[in-house]
Amino acid sequence: MASGSEGPLPMEDDAGRRECVMDVSPGSNETWLTECDPNIKPTQGQLFKNLDDGIEFYMKYASIAGFDVRRSSDKKNRYGAILRKKMVCSREGFKETKTTGPAVSDAPTKARRRRPSTRVGCMARIVFKQDKAGRYVVTTFEEAHTHCLCEESYKPFLKVNRKLDVGHQQFITNCSKVNVGASKSFDIYAEMVGGVENVGCTQQDFKNYRREVLAYMQGRDAQMVISKYLDIKSDYSDMYSLVFVPFTGVDNHKKCVTFAVALIAREDVDSYCWALRNFKIAMGSIPRITVTD
């Protein structure tokens, strides 16, 4: 890193998710330049066959250099094709403060969580422009940052280096099926791969994906169970023709919870009485309200 005397300060939170706190240049008097192989560093006038190749090249450069990237602005033609693309450092600009009208005294106020801003006015950026041949040329490349860059051991935790691939998704889904939460799933996965630095994503990424899985399953869980057993039935045509009796309740979050299930041979009074007696023994008490079909 060219100028600037101090490096980034590493931190680790209680959840095992590491972050790289990048020091900011006081008064924007100092800048930090990237140290990497010149072959992976963009240059003004560099040509790419298409825009995706240019974006991928800059993202790879950012991941090795130690900073995050976000897409800024596009200029398109009447057909929606991108003529100009700008990508900037994730710490570019400053967070805008929203102004609201006068507060109404009778209106209830809702407490909002304060979100700290990471934007410090960094000017590092790259601009791609389409030429007459349909290729994309780098018209602007600003390398200098107004904050120090992330050190090597914390680069895996940058957004540009994090990816929730199919393996992660399948693992989170399987853990959700046995009621293992996102935090515990992350800890298990980290133990399997030899540490949080080898996971490839953060605990928050696990939480976000598990929330998406639960949102998808909501309202479809019953049908998923039925579909699963229909598939089993099609694979094993000689299964016993038993009656499936679920005992389902509602928890404090007004979600359905299956406490127990029974398999009975016949749909008659004696069989249902047997199932109810054994359910009472297993639960240790009689439910205050029972609704039967």
C-alpha cells in the first residue's frame, strides 16, 4: 500500500464472523494504492469483448487488492443496452440523511435501529464505455482509496469474496429440516472445513438464506410432506395401507407444530380411542382444547 502509515484493525465478533475495520484518511490527505500483480490491475484504455468480462475482471482485482465493490450507474440506449457502466468502491460517497416533515404529537413513534454508515467519500472507481465495435473500453480508472485496504487474513470476509454456493444452500436446507438454526449450522460447517475463514461466507449469509428457505416453506410444509410420502408410495407399491393420524398444535407464534403421529390399521372408534389414549400417556396431560376432523 503506497501511502498511509497504519494498516487495518482486525476485529472478531461473538458470533465468529470476522470483519476488517478499514482506517480512514484524516481530512482525505492520504491515499492508499493497491499492491497486486500488474496483470490483474485494470488500465485506462483496456478492452473487453463484453461488459460481463470487464466486470468480472474488476471484481477479481478488488478481491485480491482488499476492497469491496458496488455498481453505481448505467447509461442505456433506447433498446436497453448498456452504453456506459460505472463501478465504485463500496465506501464511495456519503450516506444521505433523510428529512421528514414535522412530527405529529399524537402519532405513535417507532424506534428505529441506527445503522452505521461505511461510506467515507472514497473516489476509487472504474468506468466502462461501449465503442463502435460493441466492445467495452475502460475510459476511467481511479486506483487510490481514501481508506486503508483489508489485510490478507481478512480478505475472505469481504463481500466480493463471499459466495453462498449450492453446497452451502443444501447444507442449510438439511439443517433446517431437523430444526437446526442458522448460527448452529454455521458453527458445524466451520468445524467441518477447519475454521470460519474456510467457510466462504459469513454467519449472516447463513441466516439470510435460512430465512428465505423458511419463507418458501411457509404454507407449503404440509404439501411437501404429502408429496414426499406420495413419492415413497410410488417407489414401494407394497406398503401397508395404514391410516396416518397427526397430532398438531399451535405454538406461541401461531405456527402449526406436529407433536406426534400415529399409524392405525382401521378408521374405527376403537382404533382412534387407542391412539388418543397413547397420545395422552405420551404427553402426560389432556389438552385443554381438542379439534378433530
